[in-house]
Amino acid sequence: FGGGCHEAVAEFIDNAIETSRGRDLKEIMIHLFVTSEDEKKAAIAICDRGKGMTESDIENFASYSYSTEDRYGGEQLYQTPVKSRHIDGRLSKHGVGSKNAAFHLGCRFTVITKSKDEEPMLVFRMDSQTLQSSFDNNEPIYHGHIYGHNVGDVACLHENERQDDNISELVKTFSKHKHFTIILIGGLKKDHIVALGQGSQHAEEFRRNLAHIYHYYLNKFHGKAQGSQGLSGCYSLKVIIYQRSGVEKLFDLADETNDKESQYQSMAKKQHEFTVDLRTEDTSGSKVYPVKGVLLYFPSTVQQGETIPFPFVSHELFECFWQGRLVTNTVVPCLNFCKLKEKRKALQRDKLPDKCYERLKGLLFFDRTVPTGHNKLNLLQSDKLA
């Protein structure tokens, strides 16, 4: 996950979006308990009021490389219409991404969940010491016990989290819902505590990066583009920071306007939508899948001045979205139809100056036909676009 904690937290947001599919309330809360620089006391909680997790769900969550295909099965996953930009909420892979993400952030994680009103809370915990011990003894690494607790029982918490009144209150409050899931990551690493501490500019960057990743889940179908049509944002994603003063500070990421995607959408003066083909080869033969794209143009005019919101990197023209969420480490340098051709004639340069090509930014929307890495930082076949 590199150094960015937003990419690790995104793994759990993906899971929360998945479990909230089909629910009237699609609200995901990220609680940052970083009031102390003590690594033992700092924690992050990702909470949702989706369908919750059964014992079988927890076992699958804790299993190594238990993929979405294992849960849903094959080609039925790939039938989302291209015009939807594939924003269907099927983001979770439940492979190794979540476990890697948890231990990138801290030294342990606890799953607290309830799937039915009448059932007790189910609790599962995994910590780095147990993993290391299992590895040293040549035992299965990802394993543990699932315990049942009375609703609201904070005895399920690790002793360090139990001492934090805010964390205890969070568990008591959420357990009143009929179904919910809390992923509590404790023992945060020092660099993440510094990055997320109150008043840190990195904390603002953390929120902007998440708003960029989930822009099309938080906003309209066409993002925040002026005059855009389509569905309003389906998901609510909020960050709550607990400050040393005891005051909670809440940020609704749908209100974020300084993330890159919001800036692109608000500053672009022209948009061109297109479709390109993705050609893949496997044991069953070759297949062609349509990929939806958008090309944005940012002019510089006397009346409005410069409209490019951020410096563009020439070899990073197209951002890539998988199932509607940003894949942070994959870019497509260019496509043939918008590539600056060599040895253009003077008349061509007069009609469309070379400098115009430097004012383009693009978006590509892929579905599950394009595989990703376990942590969804990279697309694995984006180079096969026609």
C-alpha cells in the first residue's frame, strides 16, 4: 500500500459498500481515534449499517484468497451495462487485500457485527503476533475464533480500545441497529498517527484522496460536472475525527470540493464521451469488452484565465476507474485517437495547435472483466485497449 493510509482504509470501505448494496441507507462512517500519539491507544473504525456478517461470512472474510468469484460465481458478475460506468457496488474481493490493509495500518483488527436483530454480536480478532507465531510454527496463518457477545458488550474489545470511552460508546451505539459491521483497527503505526492527527495537513489530504477514489459513488452519475444529469450519489461517506478537546469533528466527503476529481469536473469546459474496446485472451478464446471513456478539455482564455486545476503529467493522460472507484496506481498514457501525431502539416496545427493536446485529461471506466491486484491499486490488463 505504499505510505498512504487512505488506500488501506479504502479496502474496508469497498467491503462496506458491497454489504450495503440493496439497502435504503448506504451510510459508511470512518472514525479516527488519534487523540493520543500513543500507538497502543490510536485506532480507526470503519462502520456500516449494511446486512452485517454471519459466522460463515466472517470465515470467508478471514480466509486467504477467497474471491468475489467464489461468492458470486463467474460470468454473472460481468453483466453490468457499460452506460452505468459499472457503479454497482460490487467492489469487495475478500482475498488478501483486507488483511494486508489492516496490518499496514496497525497491529490488530477486530470485526464486530450483527446480521439479524435477534442474534448476538459476533466478534473476530486477528493480531500480528498471532500471525507471526502461526507462520513460525508452520500453521495456517489466517485463522481464529469467532465469539458471540451480548449486544453492546464492550468486553469484546481489546483492553487498549476498551479504555477509550469514545470507542466503547461507538460499539454501544451501533449495536442498537438490527444489522451492522464495525471493523476496528487498533495499535496504529506511528506514521499513520502523525498523518491523521488533528490539525495535520495530511488528515485533509486523507479526506481528499478518499473523495477522489469514491467520487462517482458520492456524487451524481456524471460527478460534479455542471449541469450533469443522472442519479444522485447513492452512498454517504463520512469521516469523524475525535479531538483532544473531546469534540467530534464530522466531514461529509460528498461536500469535498478540493479533491482532484471534483476539480476536474468543475473546471473542464468541454467533455467528450467515447467507447473503446478491451481485447482479452484466455483459455476460452479472445473476448472484446466495451470500456466507457470521457475526455476533458481545459482551455486558457483571456476572460477566464487558466482552467487546468493541477499540473498534468504528460504520460498520465487517463485515470482508471474499476467498478466506478479510482484505481490509484494505474494510468493509461494515451489512446490512438487523441495522440499527438508526428509531422503534422501546418494547416492541421493551425486548426488544432499542438499545445491543445497538453490540455486534455481523460477518464476510463472498467468493469470486472479487467482483473485487479489483491489490493486494487493496479489494473492488470489496461494495456490491451484497442
